[in-house]
Amino acid sequence: MSAVADSVPSLPVLPAVRRDAGARPWHRLGVDSDIAALEANWRALEASALVTPYQAYDWVRPFVETIGRAEGLAFRFVRVEDEHGELLALFPLVITRRLGTRFAEFIGGKHANYHMALYRPGFAAALDAAATQALLKEIGAALGGIDALFLINQPTDWQGVANPPAGLAAGQSPSRAYKLALEPGDCEGTLRRSMSKHARKKLTTKRNRFAEFGPSELVRADSDAEIERVLDAFLAQKATRFAQMGVPDPFAAPAIRAFLHQGATQQPGRPPVIELYSLDLAGRSVATYVGAVQGARFSGMATSFDLLSETARTSPGELLLVELIKRKCQAGLTMFDLGIGEARYKTTICDGSDDLVDTFFPLTAKGRAYASYSQAKRALKRRIKASPIALKAAQRVLGWLRRRKPAEADE
């Protein structure tokens, strides 16, 4: 993901616009570029807002301070306020430039599985299509100098409330996100409901074969030393995997490690949003898992396993995942998602999914042209991913191209 850096530190609050209150259920907008200055208001909104783990303050701030700083990204935080200055919504955005087009998109890029603003539930419910269009136009005007808003991989709803910009979507995202509703206290019942009898039998066989290698333990990295150890294992496992595939390792940048380390480090009085887990065999990590937590939801970010380990044929990553689901079920969480993208293990374990959509909201002629290009490109991706034959051929061609020249970041 590339972005253009701006020198303006903060933009003033815009005056209220006189319109019918029914069509415009907010009073004013404000734009900031300093996330630290928003901490108190952000946390207060987050406590009762519709918010995914990827828009939690403790997920976004580490991203801004590590990956954002390393890549010179230009962040803008749009405040939507009522007449008393209270937050109704917050849009965490980054200003990006591609092919001569300057646009705003949600922070996180491919590191975030769900892209969405934070909303008070009642405010989100009050935004019909006309009001949402008006709000997005005002956001574009407040940001200034952008050609479009590109809001991709948005859930159509969250916690039973419609996501307003998703109602303006141009179409479905190329992939969906897979999830499993947990039954607190009934972990085995949850898995019996979601997994077929054949899948559970195969899992038992794998678990028995894995047990032959010796005692194992699912470890959560809490201390700094454990965080370092699990990150070492996770990044080494990823590096081996991508080397075997012959493609660049997207986790190789030091800023990625810094982001995960900072996000997984507990702050005084608050649990970390990012959690790191390792399936240890005789003290050695054979599989790892990275996830984000917000409220009663655990969201999988990335997983890996040691391809060089003698346990690789027993699917240690899948065994780790099932044990982690049980742990979260016992802890009283109600939702576990495995993130965006298709994979056999996701459909084996999950019995639900979140439909994701893309909203391209052009503000200029240049923005309309690039929006049409991006919409067509993502529609093509969706068709390719829907066809196993086409997907396999596309992956082969993409791998060949990446071996010749690293691919540029794209949406």
C-alpha cells in the first residue's frame, strides 16, 4: 500500500450545514491527523460502538506508529459529531495515491480483515442511503483534494445493525470472511454443530498422531520474552513458507514485527488487542496463531506452522486452531472468525460467514475513472476465486510474475 504524506497536522472543525435534520442526523465534521489526541474520545466511543477488532484504538495506534511511520502513510481521522461535540462516528482513514488518483481508504490494508468506521448504533441505524451519500460527500470535502473514497472489504452489517456505506456498495468483495458462533461453556457442542462427523473423525486421527511426538501445550505469549519467542517462530515459519512458494515474504519488513509486538504488549489496566499463540512441542513452536480481540469476538489475523517439523503431516496449525476455539469458548466469547479469504480449513471448521462488499465513492472525474477500473478489477478477482480452475491458473501466473519482479501493492 502506498500513500502520499501531507504536511498539514490537523484540519479545523467544519461549521454545521443547514439541512433537513431527518436527512442529516449529525451536526459537524472534524478531521485530525494525531491519533494520540483522540485517545480518550475514541475509547469512549469504542466502549459502546459498532466496531470491529481492526478499528479498536489499541489496534490502530500500533499500526500508525510502526507500519504507518515506516511507510510514510498520511492518516486522517474523521470525527462525526452531534451538536454537543460528542462522537457519533469515527472514520480511521489513510490518504493513498495510485495511478495519479488520490483517495482515502480505511486504515490497515491487507493486515485488517474487516474495514469499517466506528458508529454509535442509533446513528448508524439513522443513516439511510441519501444521508450516507451526504455524509461521504462531506467527508470528502473535509479531507480536501481527494478524488474518491474507496471503502473495500466492508461487512454488510455488524452486531445486527446495517453498515451504512455498505448500502452503497458496487458489489461483493472478491472474498468473504468465515466465522463460527461460539456457545459459551459448550465447546464440544459448538464443534459438533459446525464440523461434519467425517471432519471430526479426521481431526481425532491427526490429534492421536500428533500426540505420538510427545507432550504439547497451547501457550499464549504474555511476557515480553514470550512475545519475542512466538514472533520469532511465526516469522521464521512464514519466511520458509513464502520461500518455498517462490514469492516475496509480506511479513519480512521490520515494521510488521514491531506492529505485532506493540499490539500484543499489555498496557496498564488494559488487555492487548492482539494475541499471539504457539502450539509447543517439547518447548519448540510447531504452529502459531495471531488474532485480534474486541469485546466478545476473536478475529484471526494470521496462522503458520513449521513446514520442516516432523509434525507437519499432522496439521499442527489446525490442531492449534481447534484448541484455541475451545479456549475462547470457555472464556465466554461468542464469535470466532478466521478472517477473509478461502481455505479448506476455514470451511471445515466454520458454519457461517460474513459477506463483504466494496463501496467506491468518486468525488471527481478522475475518481470516477479509477473507481470504474478498480470495480472491474475486483469483480474479475471475485469471478476467478469462484472458479477453482481459474483460481489455480491465476495463482500459477501470479507466482511466475512475482518471481520475476515483486508485485506492487494494490487494493
